[in-house]
Amino acid sequence: MTRGAAMSNARPTEAAVEQRRQDVLNYVIDRGEARIGDLASVFGVSLMTMHRDLDDLAGRRMLRKKRGLVEAFPSLTMETATRFRVGLHTAEKQAIAAAAAARVRPGASVLLDDSSTLFPLARLLGEVEELTAVTNSVTIAQILSRAGREVVLAGGRYRAEFDSCTGPDVLRSLSRLRTDIAFMSVTTIAHGRMYHPIQDYAEIKHVMHESAEHTCLLADHSKFGKTATYAHGDAGIFDLVITDDATPEHELDAIRDLGTEVEVVSPNDEPVGYMRITPESDEWATAGYARRGGAQ
């Protein structure tokens, strides 16, 4: 057997298998359902391998397997539970997080909601000296605490499926705080209007933007063009929306029409500069970042 043939028959690493399974999950979520045979062809694996992948995902309750096809769970489940969200669109989330983190200076106070989109941001903020963070997310609190940052956990009713706190205690806690910057994400956004399928979390997101001097919405392209049960304002309440370059242009125009700045980043681009709040000023200052149309 030649070396090339041996390499082609080598078993993929666990990391490669897990990445393929996350890609399969993304594919099914984007389409709602898919035939198993089609998935095997799309991802270039045998039918037996695809069945193993799908059995694993179904066992983790990340999709529903039926005879000959698989389907995504209802949007209420898919758009909220942390176990679904954390592995989705990771490259886009990383690029968005890098653009957001570059806005934070040492010594700043930041407010973060419980969105999985903010997990990569929390890891980057762990490198910011003398940072103080406020969050209702246990995951984010742990990330920043392990990095040695000051963390205020807005506690209330703990919801294990989201690994975060909700309820009137969280709302009261937020109403007594004022931070330099609030970073938030959104479950869905359509024509600039934001939605969440769970009322308690919609109320928290509605209140959070009032607890900061500056506000920034982080949302990858998968959030756009959909609605959910409870509206909680529009993107006009934010100073800035950061998204990726797969977001439809008409959705970006709807946000700009509300008077909000939009920054579009690409997961394929490296930062070519930085964006920050200067220590001397409360103004948002731009010093260049890779975005649609190139560096600004």
C-alpha cells in the first residue's frame, strides 16, 4: 500500500469527527430537515458513517432522527438551549468577538448577556486588565473569573438549560448598575426588530441596554430574517451592530435606517487594526478593522 493510500484510509481525529457533526447539525438546522442519503453525499462519507454521526447527534438531543431523514427541533428549542447554540457558526462568532473586544479598554466595566455568541468575547475580555464584568450567565462568569477578572453575577432563578439566571431579581440587579459598555446578542432579528421565544429573557434584554453608556449588538447571519414570540425593541437602541458578511444586505439597511452603525466582519479576514473607546473620550473611535469592502 502506498503512503498516500495509507493516509487516505487513516481514521479522522475525534476533533475532525466532532467538527463534521457540527457541520451536519448546521446543515440540518438551516434547512429544517434533510434526507440521510443526501447528507452522506454532501459530506463525502459512507451511509454507515452518516448514521453514526446522526445517532450521536440524536443521542445528545441536537436533532430528531426519523426513517430515512432527520429534522431540526422546533425553533423554541434550537434558538435558546445552550447545548444547541454553543457549537454553531463558531468562525463567525470568533470574528465578531474580535471586533467587539477591540472596543474595550483596560479598567472598563462591561455588561454581557447569556448568549452563546458572547462566549468567545468573554474569553478575549479575560485578557483585558482591571476589567469588571456584569452578567447573568454562569458560563461567562466562570470564563472571566478563571481569567482573574472581577465578576458580578446578576443572580435570580437559575435555568439549567441556558446555564443562566432570570426573573425579577435579575431585573432589579440590573436596574441598580451602570457599566461602560453592554454587549448583547439576540435570538432573532428581522427588519431591525428583535425577538426572543421566552418572555423572561426578552425582558432582561430589554432592560440591559439601559444599564450601560454604550451598547453593542453581536449577531451572526443566522439570526436574521426570523421572528419569535416576544419582541424586545429594535436595533435603534444600540450604538453599534456587529455581524458577519453573510448577513443579507436588506437586513443591514434596515438597521442603518434606524440610525445605528453597522460593522461587518468576515471570518476569513484577520484584523488589520483595532477599534476602541479611548481613555480620553467617551466617543467610539475607529482605527481600522477588516470588514466588507476592506479595511477602513
